[in-house]
Amino acid sequence: MPKIVHYRDDCIGCHACIDCASDNWEMSDEDGKSNLKRSVCKKDKFIADISDVEVEKNVEAARNCPVNIIRVLDDDGKEIWE
Ligand code: SF4
């Protein structure tokens, strides 16, 4: 199953990920950073399983993130960068 990894600490709250994939991303009312929906926190990152149909929009989100803190990984944990 593909995964998204979000290194949230460095998020600058620019909204680009939400513009690309609002099903997976939302802004936090608390600190102005984005939240990866349905994710679990592991140490310094948030991780969420996604379906194959969600990959394309989230690769777009990763490409548009100005601080490069979004990774989209395939079943083998390899980064997808189309
Ligand atoms: S695109 Fe990157 S910096 Fe901008 S809100 Fe999303 S995760 Fe944060």
C-alpha cells in the first residue's frame, strides 16, 4: 500500500498540499501548519496509508511543497516521483 510521509515540524503552512489533495490534507487551526489526514505520528514524522488512486494528487502535493517535506512511497518504500 502506498504511503505519505509528512515531516510536519518544518511546515510553513503555505496551503499548497491542500490545494493539490484536499482529501488528504487540511490546515490546523492550532498552529497554522498542515495536517496529514488519517495519519499516525512516528517520532518526527506523520505517516498515512493511501490508495493507488490517491498517489497522483499527492505526488503533485510533494512537488509543490516549497520546503520539500512530503514523501510519497510505493509498496516497497521507494519514493514515487513521477
Ligand atoms: S505544501 Fe508543504 S509547507 Fe505547504 S502546507 Fe503543505 S506540507 Fe506545509
